Amino acid sequence: MNPNELSEQEVIRRNSLEELRKLGIDPYPHEGWEINASSTEILANFNPELKNFQEVSIAGRIMSRRIMGSASFAEIQDQFGRIQIYIKRDDICPGENKDLYNTVFKKLLDIGDFVGIKGYVFVTQMGETSIHVQELKVLSKSVRVLPIVKEKDGKLFDAFTDPEQRYRQRYVDLIVNPSIKEVFIKRSKIVNTLRDFYNSKGYLEVETPILQPLPGGATARPFTTHHNALDIPLYLRIANELYLKRLIVGGFDGVYEFAKDFRNEGMDRTHNPEFTVMEIYVAYKDYNWMMDFTEEMLERVALALHNTTEVPLGDKIIDFKRPFKRITMVDAIKEHTGIDINGMDEAQLKDVCKKLHIEVNETMGKGKLIDEIFGEKCESHYIQPTFIMDYPIEMSPLCKKHRSNPELTERFELMVNGKELCNAYTELNDPIDQYERFKSQLELSEKGDDEAMFIDLDFVRALEYGMPPTSGMGMGIDRLAMIMTNQVSIQDVLFFPQMRPEKKAKREDDTEAFQAMGIPTEWIEVIQKMGHTAEGIKAISPGKLHNDLCGFKKKNKLEIASPTQDQVKAWLAS
RNA sequence: GACUCCGUAGCUCAGCUGGUAGAGCAAUUGACUCUUAAUCAAUGGGUCGAGGGUUCGAAUCCCUCCGGGGUCACCA
């Protein structure tokens, strides 16, 4: 069927628009509607003895209707929830004219329409708090049919669960699956809690460029774009680290940013091309201080959301109670493989990898090898929040060398549920060392590592002016939201996860081309309805086209003469 | 990228080893003044994701493509 054609129910709803207008009712009125109560507020606080809520005015979507002759029940859904309304014909139509009830409410309104109602709250014989409607107004008509989800005793019937439709049409998901809203309300609360925490310490929220001439601060493939006036390539940021540290150089002692980062890499349950990262940099601190800070921060978030440090996640409970376990990377590997890699060279590490059945290749240096061992054998074991400390220097070109071991850096990652949640350094502020590190990244890149960092000379210049000792930390907000709201997929904590665009139905108007082929006008119409193009139709066998056309005619009972097989052959031959 | 499963009415789903497309909700018409997955009666609604093949005959079997889910790989 032609996608531009309306379904039966859509036609009916569009007709209702006209019927409403004929009755002098604007289905899309301009003026607002005063709201003095919400569904949840009424349900929580109504008390028949107090006689409160006797003049309520609310607005929302009609989500169900039960019509019984001259009285009806319906459910109205507002921002917070649903409440039942009771409509009696003679109450909303006190005079002779019963159109508002008989025609407008019963026939022209549908599930999904917005209405405003005024009335008083009461409890029905079945014991449900409801609004007795005294005034009803159409606020906005819906001409597309919502999925109908019903619920009884907490059980859902015909739930709207198809992930593709839920993500592509999130608005529908939010309307019919109210629990989805909760996830995003919690996400907002997470961000607010973090922001309040940082502000209470006196740190400054800042904004830094998303369009960057050099994509720095992380190892990842960027999206590339182009600035026309400057005629230069620009990259969407993969991290904001280097800009925030420039601000520390500039004299701010604490800066943070909630940043959308963009990485042109694979997508799966935990990766979306654009995602949100919070990065914070604090002067005169080191990574030990940052571990304490991170613990306090996450404990606060857990308490703000759950009133306890224990957070359910799948079949596990994650406990964010301070302090978290701390272990060095070398000890973590020792713990899970029994092998002490301390002091090993590249060849020895490769042997270890072989013994552990970890694939290696020529481009891998010491750092990468250690990272592989950790990733394969250790990472997934850290379910409860655990700081993994002291990473190999090759993997951390922006991080200060360890104060007691020059092969390591003062870096930690916080593992939760077997995944990285935070990443933090004692920041490298030695400009000479930083330049050398950038240069060795260049060597890695020449060796074939396609995600080694670019040299950012302006950043080195900034460090040359002097940066105070600083510790910085980055945290994936999407991942934090997944943990705190018990979701397994990043798509469930993003309103609009990236999807392949929907295939557009081609609507080419090839009327002239069809005419040139000698096809009669009445059949051109049919061919277009069947979705054929002038080019495409030539690839169809004349026999099949003949059959299809005659079949279409029969099916739709068209009063036009069938073409002969030879005629069809002639059209296609031209 | 590999493997695997899925795509049937507005929605949720049946449809066996090929033989004229089914149900519930929603819709339409009617009944009904406290219902709540309201109920009762009647009615309409589908080129079964797209294209090709096998066959007298394909929603069903085969191939290609499109879209999506899951697992893995790559990637933080």
C-alpha cells in the first residue's frame, strides 16, 4: 500500500476535525488552559471529609474511554500520571443542546486527544478517586492512532515494546510507557546532584569548543566536518580535556563541563556516536585526592536517587558506600592470573599473553599488552566500585609519571559492574615531558596505531607558561545513568539514540515519462498507486505487469478496460 | 564486520509438513446513568518488509536486498 495513503482510522479522525469545525469548535485553539492541580496531587491528597479539590481545572490526553449511554468514564493523562474522569451528559450539557456530549465527546473525540476539564473530585462506588466533569474543552486533536496499552493489577496487555519503534518514536514510548519517563527524570536528577556538588565546592561550570581544529584529549576516531569561510577541516570533539587544562593554566582553580563528545566508531549496547561526559579539573590536587572526591560524589548520587548507597543493577546490588576498594593494575593482574608482570619487558609480556591465550600483534607496545591482559582477565571481575591505579606510561600520554615508578603513571579508572565509569589523572604539567609524550604518540602512529594522539602545540605552549599541580577526572554520564537507573542499554538512557534513517518511500512523479510510453491516463494512475517508477517498471516482465494491473483492477473493482498483454508489452518496449 | 532471530490490520500476536489471511484491543453503527483490560450485538479494516525464484498454487520453501533485536569482534 502506498505509504502516503491514510489508514481507515486516520481518515475518520481527519473527518472528525471538519465535523468539530462545523460545530464551531476549533480543534486547535490558541488560548491556554488554566491548570490548578495535577493527577498525582489529587490522588495523593484528596480527602472527602475535607471537601478539598472541589474546583479543579486540569488538562491532558484522553487515554481510555468507557461509555455507558449518557454517562462515561475516561482517563486523562497529564505530565505526572493518570486520573479518571466521570462525565454525565446533562452536567456538561445543561440546556437542550446535547451536542457536546453526544457528538463531540462520544463521536468526535478519540484516545490521544488533549482536553481541558473543570469539575470536582469525588470517589466512585468502586472506590476510585475521580473528577466529576462540569466543563470540557477540546485543546488539541490527535489524528494519528496511539498504541493501546491496557493494564490490570499491574499486568500490561498489548504493551508497546518493539525497540525500533520505541527509539524511533520516543514520543509515543513516553506517552504509553510512563515508566520510561522515570528513567529520564532520574537522569536529570543525577546531573543536578553532580552540578550542586561541584558548585558547593566552588568549581566553575564552563563551556569549551565542540568544533575543534585538532581532536585531542583521547584516543578515538573523530567525525570530520569543514568550515567554509575559513576553508579548514574541523573535528567534532572526542574529549574536552586539553581545553579545560588551558583554563587551569589561565587561573581557574576548579572547572568542570558536562560535554557531548562524538566518536566515529561502532555502536552497541554501551556505545552511541554522541554521548555525554563530565570532566572536572582541580588545581593543587593529585589523584589520591581525586579518588576521595570521586567516592564522595558517587555516594551522594546514589543517596539522592535511592536514599541508600545500595543500587540494584540486574541481579546484582552495587554498593556505593565509601570507601571503595583500591588496587594497582599490576596487583589486579596478579590477583586474577597469578602472574607478576612487574618489571617485565615487551617480549616477556608477549609470552604472558600467549600463555593466557590473548591475541597480540606487531603494533602492540608494552602499555597495550598490559592493557589487553587487564581487559581480558581482570576488568569484568570488578562488579563493586573499585579503583584500578597506576597504568603503564604508553597508554596515558597526558598523565604524570608515577612518583615512585617512571614506567607507570598516576592514573586511576573506577570500575563498576565490570566496566569503566571514571578515568582520572594526576595531570602532566611538565611541558618538556608533555612534548616528548606527544612525540612518542607520533611514533606509535607511524608504527600503525591509527588512534594515537595528534601533537597539540598550542596546548604545550600553554603548559610552558606553567600549570599548577592538578588532578582531573572524566566520567561517562550515560553509563552512570545506566547504572543508577538499572538499564542494560545506552539506548534506554538517551531520548533519541542514533538509528539508521528510516527508508523514505520514493515518490517520484513520472507522469510524463509514463505518457511517453503510451500508457493511458487511467492506467498511469494505477501504476503510480502501485509505487512504480518509469525506470523501475521497465525492468518488470510484461506478463507480470499485466497480471498485476488486472489483479489491481479486480481487487479495487475499477471500472476501466483491461489492457491486452500485447499492449503492455508495447508500453514496456517503447 | 561475523553469526543468529525477527518483520502478518492502527497496536499486541496466531497462522502445522505449501491449498481462498485469523484473534484480542483500537475503529464504525447501535444498546446501556458509578465503569475500570467495562459489557452486549452487528460491521468494516491486510498487494503477510521489498524484489526475484521453485510450483498448477507461496505469508509458508529457496536466493538477494531493506529495517530492527540479540551475541561476538572492533572500539573506551
